[in-house]
Amino acid sequence: MEYDSVVGETKTEKIIEKSRFLAYAAHAESEEEARAYLARLRSLHPLATHICYAYICDNLGNAQRFSDDGEPQGTAGMPILGVIKAKNLRETVLAVVRYFGGIKLGAGGLVRAYAGCAAECLAAAEVRTYSSHAEIVLSVSYAEVNAALRFLEGEEVLRRNYGEGAEFTVAVREREEEAFLSRVRDFFNGKAEVRVGKRGFYPFPKG
């Protein structure tokens, strides 16, 4: 299984007709995480006129919520959700904070403002593909460290541990697991120990 989501947090800012709009995008794997993130934004912006948002907080696209937070119905939350859907993202929360500048935008203007700010924020965000993966732990002697580093170039190395020998933990897509293990056997010819660790989803670079 694979799905796209943002990683980390992204913030963009724009002035529209004297109103200040700040858009935030972040990864959220549950409704609890999404709500906690929105609570943090509210604490950062206690004087904001509106904090409108939308999120899809599961990896199937079923857990969806949005809020206009006092703006006219349908002018903020739904357009923000539409931006997330247009990018086909999962586990993503997107919020737009507005400080009213005194000029009313009208319903159409509000939709364009919120959707536009949300889209700019997602365009600036780092999007990765979350794939089913296994953590493969590769253990070698110090004599094989340089060879291991060459072998692991381009791989997603999660951790490096150095003790009696060297241990590298690598995220490998589930569909590539057997091919990776075969390459390990061929490359090291018995000079490396391998074990499979926990499984889950990992954000691999797109492309």
C-alpha cells in the first residue's frame, strides 16, 4: 500500500486586501494528532479573526473534517479540503489563519483567498510517498564498513550504530524486500548478518 502525505511543517503567508493570511500544512496520522496541531495554532494566534482548516487524517481518505470557523458557510473549510483532495494526500492537516484587515472579500473572494493560500502552502510543502516497508538491520565488521557504505548509497538509512561492529538500519519497501536481501547476499558473500525488524509505513522520496 502507498499514499502521499506531507512531511514536517510548512508555513506560507500572504496579504489579500489588507487581510493577513497564514497557511500551515503538517502531517497528522490520527484525528487526535490533527486536533492537537490545530490547538497549537490557536495558541500561537490567539488574536486571529478566523482559523479555518481541513484535514484527512487516515491513510484511506475516510477520516475527513473541515471548518469555516465563523466565515460564511462553504467559503473556507471546504475549499481547503478540496486542495488536499486535489493533491490526493492522506494524513494531512491544512489550516489558514486570517487576521481581518477591514475590507470584506465577499463569498467568491473568500473562496479564492482560502483555496489559493492553501494551494500555495501545499506547493511549498515536501510531499513524500508513504509505503509499506520493513526495517532491515545490516551488521558488518569494521573491515566491511566502507563496503557497506558503498552498498547503502541511495538507500534510506534510518540509523547507524557502532559497537563491536557496525550496524545499519535501512527502510526497504515491502515489494523490494526480497530483491534487497538477495543483493545483500550477493554483495557481501556471507560477510554480513541481516535481520528484519519492524514493519509499517515510511515516507520515501517521490520519484
